[in-house]
Amino acid sequence: MFYNHLHWFYPVAVTVGYAIAAVYSFLLNRWLNFQAHGHVVQQGPGHMAGVVSQYVIFILGLSSLLHWFGVNAELARVISACCEGIYLYVFIRLWVFRGVPEPEKQPL
């Protein structure tokens, strides 16, 4: 939308889109996955650290490395995205939402 419709500079459009997705990711993970009730101000910076490290390690690093080794760019991005998902879930589970009890399972 930012690039095609608003004609923003491509790296700016991608970065703004990624930032918006990161905010939604944090809020939805708080609510749906971890059912956390702590302070957003305390948990937000940890999540942003995870998002920034994910961006550098996987989006810039791994996908570029795979592409450099000759892997198709789209395939490199898909492989990188799979690694990103696992990394970010583990990161926020162990660091951002540590100490949040697992949701109770309802009996069948």
C-alpha cells in the first residue's frame, strides 16, 4: 500500500509496513498466545529488541546469505520467514513474557 498506492520510497515503505506488523504482532501475542496482563511499557521494549534482532539476523542476514549462495530469492525469503517465526516465538516466550503462566486447558 505504501509503495504502490502512496508511492513512497521502497525501503521506507517496507520499514513502515514492518513496524506496523511488529506492533500488531506484539498486541496479538499478548492477548492470544500468552494471555499476558503485565505492563505494556515493560514488555514492549523486549519485544522490539526481538523484532530488531529478527530483522537483522533473518531478513537481512539469512535471506541475503542464502541468495548469495545461489538460492532463489523467493525461496530464500520463505526459508528465512520460517526461521523468523520460530525465533521470535521462542524469544518472546523466554524473554518478553517469561513468568506468564501457561493458559489452563479446558477439559474435553
